[in-house]
Amino acid sequence: MAKRRSLQEDTVALKTKVQESSAQSESPEGNSVIRSLRKRLKRTQRKIRVAKRREAARTAKKADTAK
């Protein structure tokens, strides 16, 4: 089974793909490939934000419990 990339690695790769595709395309808004890449990028960024929020809540709960 293949090793999965982390969300941060996936985000960096998607950002570069979007930038390269946008530079090559004449009209990036109308290109469906770029649009799907942007959707994937936003999805991974959302997942990262949710994970950070969960981690912050978890550490806050641990700090309250320790007091």
C-alpha cells in the first residue's frame, strides 16, 4: 500500500500545480482543470484548519483538567 502524503505536503503540491496551470492557461477562470485543482486545494486547506482547531481544543481541555 502506498504511503499517503501529509496534508501540508498535499497543499504545497496543489498550490504549485495551480500556479503552473494558471500561468500556462490563457483564461484560468474558464479552465475546468484549474477549477478542480482549486477545489482540491480549498478542501485540503479546510481539513488543515479543522485539524488545528481540534488540536487547540484538545490542548485547552488538557490544560483545564490539569489545573
